[in-house]
Amino acid sequence: MTVFEPGSFSARADRRPLLRSGSIGLLIGAIAAVSAVHAATPAPAAPTAVAPPASLDPSKQLPGTVEVSNIDFKRGSDGSGRLVVKFSGDGAAPDLRNQGQSVVVNVGNAKLPDSLRKPLNVVDFATPVQRIDARNSGAGTQLVLDMSGNFESMAYQTGREYIVEIVPRTGAATGRAVGQSTTGKAPATGARSYSGRPVTFNFQDVPVRTVLQLIAEESGLNIVAADTVSGNVTLRLMNVPWDQALDIVLQAKGLDKRRSGNVVWVAPQAEIAKYEQDKEDARIALDNRVDLTTEYIQINYHNAAQIFKALTEAKGIGGSSGGQGGGGSNNDSGFLSPRGRLVADERTNTLMISDIPKKVAEMKQLIHVIDRPVDQVLIEGRVVIAQDTFARELGARFGIAGTKDGKYFFNDTIENNDATRGSLAEANQSGELPTLFKGPMSNLGVLNPAGSVALQILNAGYALDIELSAMQEEGRGEVISNPRLVTSNQREAVIRQGQEVGYVTISPSSGSTTIPIPNVQFKDVLLELKVTPTITHDGRVFLNMNVKKDEVEGYVDTSIGQVPTIAKREVNTAVLVEDGQTVVIGGVYEFRDRSDISKVPFLGDIPFLGNLFKKKGRSKDKAELLIMVTPKVMKVEQRG
């Protein structure tokens, strides 16, 4: 295991400025550090200066030549572009340069097959990269990425893949360190933000331990590298936060880290996973040897059986012990250890817990959170039914009757004329006074009039009868129903008021009898308010409610009796209301305007005189239904 401490790198004062600028002096210092690491012995040894490797000198290429096997482009979730270049073998030495609105990647020792020597239009990916040109450059390969807008570039190499990340830089990133992603995402890792000081690395086949040493220098952390950390890495990072650079290096080599204060432990992922698994196994083994303790917890505001059910029905708890006896299982449940048991006593509303002390303390804290009083809500509803009616009728009746020479008589109707003639015949035979039957010729008068005016004119044996009748009705009514109820948060409450209306039904005869069997059934006619309130975190109330208002309007006569006619008014809705606010949750408005006229054809159309042969009627009905609700939160404080 190797410990990298801040300031332990040779000639640190001379190389820190060069580290940020990415000059050749940094590379010389890095190679010197490589030699110092490889030459390390139990006794401290002085670092030895080594010339830059041939891969860093443009005039000298690596003897091995590889071939580009594939060029792929992908889009990241944050709008970044990723160019992945795969090589046929090891030893590729790519070099990245930013040139204005282009990013140029030169691979001097990699050949480009003819099948890959073509431009790629990647505009549809919606990244800063618009076009990728792959072409030969001498004996090597050159990739040119044409950009649009502001961007940041970084590159790293892992195995036979060379990855170039192009991240868009928005206006929000101008106040950040250059090289920090606006989304805070590291390549191929989960979302996180980076706040380290920006650094610039340009390495070609440098040991990972050397890179960790340089990061320890820049970050001021103590980095402990396990003995199994090995291998080389090639990467070029321009103005990248040091913590993001560390994540990139660890990902490229399959490493992971754990931090404790100012010390970071770096090791292969499998080694860290095994260490944590061994640590957890040791903790479980220790818990299995701890003596159990028993606690009795009094439940005050909840139901002990319900809490027991909620805890034991959680994943991994109980299932094998049955009844209300245990919450043990073969695996750690998260609430109880494998040795723990939970029992609920419904009579005293108490929970009994038997487990290791740590789990008992956790359960007590959990139950304390669950067992607390909940706020209550007063729900006040109003059902307002307003009606306004108006009716007016005008009518007239007209009749004339008379005799001439005691032989001829005419009156209003055939029936009255026949009756009068019969009375005259009887009078002539008996010598008694005849009875005259007479009445108006028209029946266009108002039924049940509020008032009438009649006029009769007698002249020379003739009688003229005129009757004018009129009726006007106005009615205003208002029915207000005001149900109220109180309930706890998220508990359904129902209030009903009304009656049962009976009616008769007929059942088919049974057996040998043919007489139908009458049955009396009942129908509920209710005012009902059903509501389930939920108090939100910001103090408002969400109401899931049903309001019903029924009334008996009348009865329908049938052969077996009267059947009631019921007017139903109902609203079923869910609404979010401020505490104490009144809101109209529903309403219906009805309006009727009717005009009627009854008249004798032709005669009713005569000006002025035609009014004696017609009847007029006008009616207006208005009905309005409003349903309002007002919730009020009643705070409940926990005592003691």
C-alpha cells in the first residue's frame, strides 16, 4: 500500500505552475515521478530525471502501428457529445488539440481503413459537435470535430478505446471554473457536481499511481493506494476539476474510492466490495452475540395492531412466525434483526419489542414518529336551492241568449239550448214558469282566477254576458341545508339526514295461488355529506367529497298505489382548498320562459274585440342550486 501525501512529490514548487498550464515541463516532471515510484525501495531514494518517452516526441513514433477499427458517436443525457475511437491493438498514441471552433485528434501511429475514411454528419444528435471528418494524415490518422457554440473538451484513454467528451457550456457556467460541466456529470458516471480546482493533464501511457500522486498534490488530500492498484493510463484533460479527473481515472482502470475525512483510499472495485462485505458480515456476527433486551411501548394516538401489521408486512419481515408473535426472519429486516420479535397487545394497546439494543432504539424512534396525534378538520357544507316563479293569465268568456215570440231561443252551448227548450216544453204543458239554462258561449276564462269582472246587458228579451278573469302568481323560495362534521386527517366521515319513503310493489304469485303479492319497499331520501380530508404540508386541505340532497317532489298514481317522485341533487368531486376558505364546488342554474295563447280562430284575431275570444298565459321559472364547502384545520398538539 502506498500513501501519497500533499507536498511529497519532488520539486513540487517548481512543477505546480506547469501542472496548470499543461506544458512540456509537466511531462518531464511526471516522467521523473514515474522513475521515482518504480525505483522506490524501503529506504527513501532520490528521484532520477528521465527523458520524455518517444511517444511524446512528434519526431519519434512508437515502433508498433495499430489500426482504427471503429468510430462511434453518442449523445449524453446532458446534451454532451461523446466520440469513441477503437483501435485494433494496444499502443495507440492519440493527441488532442483545440483549434478555434474545431477539435483535432491526431493519432500518428494508427492507420485509417478506407471504410472509415468518410465524414459523419451528427447535427441530428443536438450536441455541440456538427460534423466529424476522418482522414489520413501522413502515416497516421486525423479526426476533426467541427463545433458550434461554446463548448468544453476532455479526453481519456482506457484500454483500446480513446474517448473524447464535448460538453456544451451555457451562460450559467460562466461564473464557474473552466472545465466544469454545467450539469455536473462526470463521463459515464452518475449525476454529481464537481467543485475542485481545475487542472490540466496530458499523459501518454503513465502509471496510474503517478496520476494519483499528482492529484494528491493538487487536492491537498492524503491518497492511500492499495498494492493491487497498477497499470498505465493515457489521458488528456484540459481545465477539468481535480475531483472529476480523479473519477475519470478510477473509472478507466476499474477502481473505486472511499473517503474518510482528509484521507482517500483507492483500490479495485472488487477489493473494496469484499472489504465492505466482510465488514458487514462481522457486524452481523457481532449482533448475533449481543444479549437481547425487551421494551414495552405504550401506543397513545394510534392502534397497536395496525402498527404491528405495518411493521411486520414490510419486505423481509415475519411471514413465517404467524399470529402476532414475531418479526424474525433469516435476513436483517431493516426494522428488526433476525433475532428480534414484535408482539402487539390489543387490550392495552401496547407493543412489546425484544431485540438487540441498537434495533430496539431504532424501533422506539420509529414508533415515536408514527404514534403522534393528527390534525383534525371541520368541514362545513352549504346546499342552497333558490327558486323564483312568475305566472300571469288573462281570459274572457262571452255569451248571448234570447227568445222571440216565445218560440226561438239561442244561448251559448248546444247542451244549454237543449235544456232550455225542454224546460219551455214542460212549462207549456204544465203552465209553470220555464227554467232557463244559459252561460257564456266561450270557455276561455281563467281557471281558479285571482279575480273576475262580469257584465250582463238585458234588452228586449236578449241577454249579453261578458266575464273577464285574470290571475298572476309570484313565488320565491330558498332552501338552505348546512351539514357540518369533524374528522381526523385522511379519515372518511359521513353525515346523513332524511327519511325513508315507502311505496308498494307487486310480486308474482307463488304456489297454487294466483293472487299477486303486494310488497312495501322504502327509498332513502337524504341530505348526505361524505368527505375524506387530507392536510397538505403547506397547510391547505385536499377534499375528496360527495354531497347529496334529495327531495320528494310528488307522487304518481298507479293501479297499486302512489309511487314517489324524487328530485336528486348530487356532486362528487375532489378539490384543494385553503384553510378557512369557502369555495363553490358545484352549481346548476335553470331558467324557463313560456308563453301560451288559446283563442277562437278568426274571431280571436279581430282587433280589440278578439280579446273576448282568447286566453293568454305567461310563465317564468328560475331555479339555482349552489353547493359550497368550507374546511377549517384544527391543530392538535402532542402532550408530554
